[in-house]
Amino acid sequence: MLTFISLLIPFAPRVYRLIKWTEQTFPTNKNEELLPILEKCTVELQEDTKYQKDLRYLRVWMKYADACSDPSDVFKFLKANDIGQTHALFYECYASFLEMRKAYKLADEVYKRGVEMKAEPVSRLKMQYEGFTKRVRKREMKKEERGEVLEDQSQSYRQFGDKVTKTGRRIEAGLTSL
């Protein structure tokens, strides 16, 4: 009898075929059907250090993050467990998520960290970062033209590990975990 783990070891195209089949078979509610498969795959392999730097494993995590309503903890988990940190894909997806949340300063820090780590392919990461900085500059120029106050949601975006006091003030846990 085939078990789920037997499909994963070795980390074979069978896993991707299962994921692709699920996406094609359930196009309207694929996240509902796909999430348990992705969770099982990520949990089963997270203890195996040989997959920490495996791009295929990171892609499964990125699909999982995409299927989650709030993937912020997924990115923090990946960073804390050193999963995918050598790949540009991690930094691009994380920064993109932060940009959508209007946390531009944090997105900038994520891009810078990826470049600093020489995440591969670094040329693609630099190109994405350049596109990001152009979008931010364009947004700032438009706001200045309209006389609006420039704002960045980084400060109002609660980070995993932050503590909130009784008065509702946020005490930042620190960005060293980026």
C-alpha cells in the first residue's frame, strides 16, 4: 500500500503531479482541496535537512503560503528554520506579500537581505528589487503631486512575535529575524 510519505521520498515529480492534478481537478475551490496536501507535504519533510535548500521544496511552501489567507507566519517559519534562504524565490514572494500589505520598508529590507545573502538567481532578485523601488518611487511621486501624506503600513503591520501592551501599543520584537 502506498503511503503519503512513500510518494514524497524521494522528493519526486509524483508530488508535483498530485499538486497539479488537484489544481486542475478542483479549479474553483483548489485552495480548499490543495491545502491539506500541501500541509502534509511540508510537515513530512521539514525535519529532513536535505530539503532545506531544495528549490522544489520551497516551491511547495510558496504554494502553501499562497493558499493561506495570511501567509506571514509561513515566511517567518521558513526563515526561522532556514528553509529556502538561498533562493531568490523566497525573498521575492515575501517582499511581494509585504508590498501588497503596503509594508514598503519591510519589503525593502527583505529584498536587501536576499541580495546580501546572494540568493540565486541574484540577477533576477536584483531585477525584482529594482522594479519594486521604481513602483515605490512612482507611488511617492503621485502622492506628493496630490499633496497627500506619504505613509507606510510597516509600522501598523503587526509582526509575528511582537507584543501588544494593554494600551494597544505595539512593542517590536525586532527585524533581525528577516
